[in-house]
Amino acid sequence: MRGVQGVSSAKGLPLVLMVCRGVGDLMWHLPTFRAIAARSPQGKIALAVRPTTQARDLLKAEPSIACVVDLPQPQPDASQILPYARIFRREKPASIWVMERAPIPSFAAFLAGIPERHGYGMGSRKQELWLNAPPYMPRNTRKLQRIDKLNAFDAVHGFKVDREVNLALDPQVVAKVAAEFAGRPRPWVVFGVGASEPWKVWPVDRTPEVVARIRDRIGTLFWFGGPGEEEKVREVTAGRDDQPDTVMWFNRSMHEGAALLSLADVFIGPDSGPMNVAAAVGTPAIGFYGPTPLLQYSRHLHAVYSRDGTIDGVTVPDVVESLLPFLQAERVAL
């Protein structure tokens, strides 16, 4: 296991566990992770998360994270207890903070002999039975949206937290990306294509029409996504003569992607990990919202709302109207 700050294990550190799987989840939690780290003797924590959060890549420059521990993929019922316990015994943390109501990580931490065990609680006897470091969150917080749960958790523990993320980036990586695209005309528009859930993915065949309507206002267009999204975009844009002259495809590590987003003038795309990263690096991030509400943790987030509660209800004219104000002048990257 490779430590984010060159540390090879969680030995002697607080180990903060989050079982959510997305990049957005990671961004939302980061201010609370920093608050826990600030109370630790070392000023750092170890972070236990699933690889799908891309924490190793995104948190390379984060000073509060000493190392990242990979959690196993989810398994049914109690079959995860022993894998979790083996990880905890191997890592030997001084304490654990279970940022979930699920009882299995807490029970596994008890079996592994972690001496200090914090957790959400929320009136769950199945979890609180294995915890020994109150305070716990009250039962009426169970149904809160995740960011509201984090706010409740911070309040219970007396953490003074600003939910604005301000993701730390490696200056050398930012400089590398900036040098690579130096001279490309402004404004830089990053168009995100994919999302973690199918019901969040905006129909890709609409993207060329958005781009065509703002073609004269775009300096450089960066399509942002994985290999599968790239293939779809190339299919729907093939043979069209109404797309910008300067078009790039960006499919690299999320750390380099975050660097590009920090340099861009605006991000536009579905409610997704890249949208949350864009907001976390201070770039205006316009998200398409169908069945999900606008996240309220960052002043850099902006919404295009669906007309019918589905992602298909986000129309091309609505997207264009939302994007135009951000193309009036070049943004000064933070």
C-alpha cells in the first residue's frame, strides 16, 4: 500500500472510514476529515475508503491525509466482517472513526482490538454496542441527506467546519498541465460526459448541439471522461462542421484532471465526480440535475434543473442559457 504522504500504514494514527463509493462523496467529507486530523496528535489521519473514490490520486497533495487504505468491495451481510478485521489488525490504528451507521465496520474494529472507536451511532444499537467513544448522533439524523448528516456530525463533535472544500493540488502537476496547453485560446470549457449512475447521465447526442450554439464563444473545448465516453462523443460529433476548431479529449488521472479543472474557465456536465472536483478547485461548475437536488456545500456549484424530474428533462436551451454568463470574460484561475 502506498501512502499519500509517504506513510506506509495507519499505525498509531486515527483511521477514518467511509464506505461511500464516489468521488463526490470524498469531496463532501474532506472538510470533516481535516477537522478530525486537526484534533489528532500527529495532525494527520489515515483514510479507509473504496478505490472507486480515487482518493489515492485526488488526495496526493492533501496535508491532513497520511495514507489511504483500500477497503474491500462490498459483500452481502456479515461476510465483510473478517476482511475488515484483517485490514484493521494489519494497519494497527490508534483509533477509528466510522463515518457510517453500518454496524459491520464497528464490530470488525472491536474484533481487531482498536482501542478507541468513534461512529455515527444514530440510535443504532447494532453499531453503538461496538463503539466506546461518544458522543453519537441522535436517531432523528438517520434520514438526512449525506451533507446534512456531516453537518450534524460536525456539530455533535464541536468541529468548526466550512463545507467549501478547497482541494489541495500539487503545484508541479498544475504547472505541467498549464504548460502543456499554454497558448490554447480562452475561455477553456470542460464538458463532462459521464456520471457514476445511469440515471445521472445526460444523453450524449445532445452535447454537440450545446457546443454548436456556443461555438463562437468557446476558445478551447475539453471533453472530459473515460474511454467509453470518448467513443460515444466521437460518434455523435463525427462529420459535424459546427464544432469548435480547438477541441481536446482529456482522459487521464484524476489528479491531472483536477489540475486541468483548476485552470479552466467553466465546467459543465452531469452531477458527477468531475463536477464536484471542479467546484473543489474553485472553478464554476454547472451541473445537470434530474432526480437529485442541487448540492449546497459550495458557492462554485450551479444548477441546470430538469423540467420533469429526470435527466432527460434537462434541455439544450436550458444548458446553453446557464452556460453563457460564464463565457463573457476569462476567469482568473485560483
